[in-house]
Amino acid sequence: MSLRIEQKLIDSYFTEEEPKIYTTGAYLVPMEITLNGEKQYVWVVDEFKDDSCDEDGKICSPNVLSTKKKDLISY
């Protein structure tokens, strides 16, 4: 089952996009958000460990944060 994310936070939209990658190890942390006055939680990556690969199986190095979509993954 896939989690589809689309939340409105502080007048900004955060929507899941491509590319999708797979990792054998990542540290996830819960991020608290307030949506319509109600506290909710969403998982976010804190740090990647071990090998990650793209949907074609090619090994890649994901970055947790980037100002450009193309810089989220390096090969």
C-alpha cells in the first residue's frame, strides 16, 4: 500500500512527486503538523543509511533536502 501525501501547511502545498526511490535503510522521524487546528503527524526522512536505488534498480545517493528537485538524487 502506498501513502499518498498532500497536505496544506502554512499556506504552502506539499505533494508527493516523482522520482520514487527505495532504500534499505533510513532513519525516519515523526513531524508534527497542525492541519485545520488539529495536530497530526507525518513521517519524514532524517538520514539515509545503506544502499538506495531508483525504480530501475540503479544505485543512487538521496539527499534529505535540496533547493532543486534534480539535486535530490545523485548517481
